[in-house]
Amino acid sequence: MGYNKPANESNAFTLDQRLAHDTLRLGALPLCEVLLFNDARYDWLVLVPRRPLVTEFLDLPVAEQTQLALEVQQVSRALKQWQPQAKLNVGALGNVVAQLHIHLLLRHPHDPAWPGPVWGHSAAQPFSEAQAAERCAFWRQRLQLEL
């Protein structure tokens, strides 16, 4: 479906290298890897279905489309419970990283990209090691994730 893989390409799930570089792994839900975008200015989570070669929502079987929707809903609720006044943005662009992934981020009138898109606005400001450990622990606990 969708992507025709070359004969020598593996069927194993691997996270796109750009996503691996730009995020911190929080854990796993039944279908998706849960990642924290490494930019201290935003509460920005990313869901990536653990399915090889999936680039489009339609590449997933219907049952997995439903599971993905449930996981987006679960993470969306956690974000909104954390900051109910924020605007929740949910998006799956795929123009730079083809692997299917869903961005969920909270936006505020005081964030540096407001009201425009965060993509391409400015360079990320990565968490310090201590901030990363704290923020990852925070989201793991809120989402009840295991490493």
C-alpha cells in the first residue's frame, strides 16, 4: 500500500534519522513511539506509528488508523489538561520527513512564533541535560509511559 519498497529494504521499523536527531524518546503507546521535540520553548510531542515504510495515514490498516486516532486523542488530552488555556495544534505535514508522524504542540500568544507556524520559524533551543531529564520524566508520568 502506498510506498513500494525496494527488494533490499528491510521490513523492520526504524525511526527516521531527522526525527531521531530532533527529539527525545519518551516511551511507547500500543501503536506509536512517543517523542518530545527537543525545543525548550514549546510543549511539543510527536507520535510515530511503529510500522515500517508508512508515509501516509491511509497506508495503515483501518484498525491501526483507529488506534492512531485514539493515541492522538490521549496525548491531546494530556497536553490540554496540562495547559487548558493553550491552543493545541495537531499536524502531520510530512514534507521534510516522509515517515508518518503526528505533531501535537501547545501554542500561546507569548510563544516566539505566534501566531504563525513553528516550522521554519527559528532554530530550536534544545533542552539542557537537566531540563531534558525533568521534562521527559514529567511527560512519561503524565502519559503513563514506560521506556
